[in-house]
Amino acid sequence: MAQWSGQFTGNTHLSKVQDREQQLQHAIEVYRTLESKTETEAQKQTVARFAKQLLDARIRATKARIVALDPRDDNDRALAESKIDKLLNGGVSSILKEFAASDICTD
């Protein structure tokens, strides 16, 4: 039986999402405290990168949930797939809006 190095460590798709949410929140807080224009531009890029990572983590977590669902349960599968569509359509801007940071990046 194959084993993977992260087995039983507690690292899951959902824990990755939580970590990315905390990381993004911290980056936004740092951005709000900066005053130098060069520092704020660099931090904008960091916030955008973390928002993209959070979006990717949420999509991966939802896909993992779909795989774990009972194949006979079409309702839950449809809900999860619609969540993925919503995430893809909203993109990074919806993540930033959720964290009240839509003014930081306009990509």
C-alpha cells in the first residue's frame, strides 16, 4: 500500500483554505499600515498573489469534496459544482471583496 509523506498530519484541503485565509487577512492588514508608495505597490502584488492562492485552494477543496461524495447523490454534486463555477466566475476580485479589500487590487 502506498503512503504519502503528509498522511495523518492534519493537513487537509480545508486546513489549507484556512491557512490561506489567515495569510491573506494578514497581508491586507500589513498593506493598510504601509505609507511608502514602493512598499504599497509590492504589497498589492502580494495581496493579489495570496488571493489567487486562496481561490485555488477553495477550488481544490471543493473538487476534493466532489470526489468524496456518494456518486448517487446528484444534488450534493450539483451544489458543489455550482460552487466551483461561482468561484471561477468571481475570481480574485470576489475574494478581495469578501475580505473588504476590493480597493487594493483591480485585476
